[in-house]
Amino acid sequence: MTLSTQERVWNETLKMLLSGRDFDQLNVQDICNQSQIHRSTFYRLFDDKYSLFEYGIDTL
């Protein structure tokens, strides 16, 4: 099964959070680097890191 880019970004962000990173200390560039996507791709998918978090909550 292939994950969508949104799912992959959320999964990578969740890994960072579960490893002890504080959500407030994460920035979009950290998320992009971890997910191996360009910043413009992130903003095409999500308004900001908070909308990414809402997406993650909705998928759970």
C-alpha cells in the first residue's frame, strides 16, 4: 500500500513527536526535512503545522 504525501508527512511528524520533540519547537522546515518534501509542497497540502496536526488527529 502506498501512502499519500499527506499521510507520509503526518507519519514522519508523529515519529518526531513520539521521539520526544515538542510540537511547539517543531517548525515547518524540520517537518519538510524529515518528510523529504519541499516547503512549497508542505504549504500546498497544509495551511500550517497546526492544520497538519488537525489532519493527524482526524486520521487517528
